[in-house]
Amino acid sequence: MKKLFALLLISTFVIGLFPVSSFAAINLPQERVIVTFKQSVDRAAITSIGGQLTRQYRNIPAVAMTVPSASIQRLKNNPNVLSVEKDLPVRVSSQTEDYGNVKVQAPKARQAGFTGKGVKVAVIDSGIAPHSDLKIAGGASFVSYTNSFADDHGHGTHVAGIIAAQNNTIGTLGVAPDVSLYGVKVLDQQGSGFQSGLIAGIDWAITNKMDIVNLSLGSSTATSALKTAVDKAQSQGITLVAAAGNKGNPNGTGDTVDFPARYDSVIAVAATDIRDARGSFSATGNTVEVAAPGVSITSTVLNNGYGRKSGTSMAAPHVAGVLALLKQANPQASPSQLRAELQKSSVDLGVTGRDAHYGFGLVQAPTVRAQAPTIMSPAPEPPAVTETFTSVSTDKATYRVPNRVRMTTKVVTVNEEPIASAMVQVKVTDPAGKVRSYRGRTGKNGSISFTMSTTRQFPRGTYTVQSDSSLKDHASSSATTTFVFR
């Protein structure tokens, strides 16, 4: 009853002290604070100042609470209180950019507007895991135990982040953050798979019209089936990048490049470190085409995390990202044109010129829009022409001199429709090498005949008849036949 009376008195006092228009002053400004006590939590200290407890901890003598701003000093003066501190906001660590991006000029490329937008990149690997720093456009699985392309090993997710980690203020940042990223799962939880699955992944990339394919995997054995797959992909407009392999030695000797990187239709990538030196593990050989950072590279990993990995597997996606930027800068460029530009713009490392350690050197992204690499477009296709087929025959296969030889030429389309007005030139070469010529145009039926009269002075033996036809807007064609004089 005494407590109730005291509360009533306080309420009466407050209401009597302020006019109605100022009644809202009861909602005093509040602050979030963390109060740490010297020994144990003193709840009386909290309630005495009108604080609202929001969290109490099990292992430390502290509480989180909201408290009227005017009461904070009273709380600090409490002999049982060690400290009263603002409950400051915290957030994920700010975005960092790995040294690899800087080495390949990715920051300058972004300043010039090159982010990979509009370019489709497939990571054929162990899949890609869901991650707040990755935007995945789609994918497929070619392992036996799941239809999901989600990564259950971690390798593919790390590779994907190097290419395309988002520019979103958190985590890390990819070389080409705005590409359309696809995860193609061909490796299992142990990071292993079969070439049948790899070929299926490449086949999927062809069907789904990928622009760039990253292959941070390999085998020491060549197969015709895999070569056929990568060659076909390149012929269909896909630029393929592969890790050279991690079987190199500290001395950098020997030819240790893996397949598919070793194939002509694939770009083989060696690994460098922060000093632009070759990673001691990086494979060497004449098929190494370019180099990129691959030692202690920070990127996305499983469980929405980040981690560092080393290997040519980390170098290849740097190149895939740079190619995506080049593709954005030159949308019509073919794989061979992109490859030529990649080689030309690389910074030479090691001995002068292409070498077995670095290839043409450290890849570089396009950095200035006004001076973006201009890749020559293919020469315009010639005007469409009608294909033709020419045949030539004689009225007999064998003659006795003197005699007359009737030679007939017929010119038709590939659908065997006669071509009128085609210019026909017939040359008859006798056994002694003497040539006799006849010219004329075909009639409506597409044919024309010439007659050669002979005398006893004509040499006996085999005669060759060559007939050449031509007509504007039509492809030229020719035919030959022979006859014998006895």
C-alpha cells in the first residue's frame, strides 16, 4: 500500500508540474548503453534510474539496456559500476580488394566502366555455394549424387569469388563483379570427378551460350574426347581458360602443364605471387600462355565466409575475369581476337618474350574507356553468290582420226537448275601439250556444245578437256574429262 501511494504521489506531482501541452516530456530521451559491474550485476542500480534491461550476459557481469540520457551520470557514479559505455553499432568488415585485382588493373578497369556487365561466365568446378557476396545466375550439376550445383567442397566458390565477388561494401571484390555467373558442378565433395562429367559441363556451356569458361582443374592424361569438347566450345565462340597445374618445381624445369590447359584451344595460366614471381608450385612448359596472381588469394568460401587459397586454380579466374572485361569492351570479338589482345596487353615477366614460366606475362585489364583495346572486326562477308556446278562430256570416249569430237558443257545450280548466259571456256590439250580453246555462253537449258574437227595429223593418245564457267553473282566452277584418239 505504501509503494502504491508513493507511485500515486509521483504521478500526481508530474501531472501537476507540467501543462497538458508539455505532457509528452515524460518520454525522456533514451540511449542504448552497456553497463559493466565490478562484481555482479546490481539490478537495483538499473531500476533506480528507470532503465530498461535488454540483455544480460552469462559469463561477464554486464548488461545491455536503454536508459534516460539524464540518468547516465547517476549510473556512472554508482560505486558498483565499473563502466557505462554507448552500445555502438557494429557491422561486417568493410570490403577489401585482394592484391591480385590490383596486379591485373581491375580497379582502374572499374573506373573506366568495365565490370563484365553482359558477359556470361561459367565456372566448371565443384559448384558455387550460396553467398552474400556472390550473385549466381544459374548452373547445372553433372555429378551422380545431386542435381544441385551448390558447392559442397569449397574450391568452386573460391574460384567464383575471384571472378565475380560483388562490389557491395562487404567482404572481397571480384575482377569482374557484374558478369552473369554460372556454376557448373562436375567435382564432388572431395574435389574429384570424371572426364565424362567435365565434358558434360563443357557441353552445357556450349548449349547455354557462355562467353567465358573457367576450368580450374586438370589431368595429366590427354583424351581425344576432351580435346573434341574444348575445340568445339572455342569454335562456338567460347573463350576457355584453364589452370596450368600445380606440379611445378622450385627450379621451374620440365614440361608439367596439365590437360585441358595444354590443348591449343585453351589458355593455360601460370601463378604469380605479390612480387610477380612465379609460384614455386606453378607448372611450366611451352604451352603456358599467360600468368596471373595465384599465391595466397583471398576470396569467398563455404558458409558465407572468406579465406585464402593458393594455386594455379586461383590464377585462372583472374584471367577469366580480365577476359570478361575485354569482352565487355569488345562485344563482337571472337575467342581468337580476345586471346590475341590478352597476349598483347600482358606485362612481360621473366626472360624477354614468351617463356615457359609466365607465357606472354602478367595479364592486364582494359583501363581507359577512350583507349580501350580495339580489336579488329572480321572482314565483312563477301556478297552472297549462287553456287554452281559444271560438267563436261564428249559424245564418245574413243575416236579414230580423222573425226569430229562433240564436247558439251552444262552449268547448273546445286539444285540442278540450269544457268543461262554463263560464260564457258573449254580448253583441249593433246598428248603433245598443244592447247585448243573454245568460248561461248550457255543457253536457256544451261548447256553449250563445241565441235572439234580433226585430221590425220592429230597425234594419237589421250586428250584432256577442261571446262571453266563463270557468271556475275555466281561462283565459278570447272570440270574435266578425257577422250582417246587411236
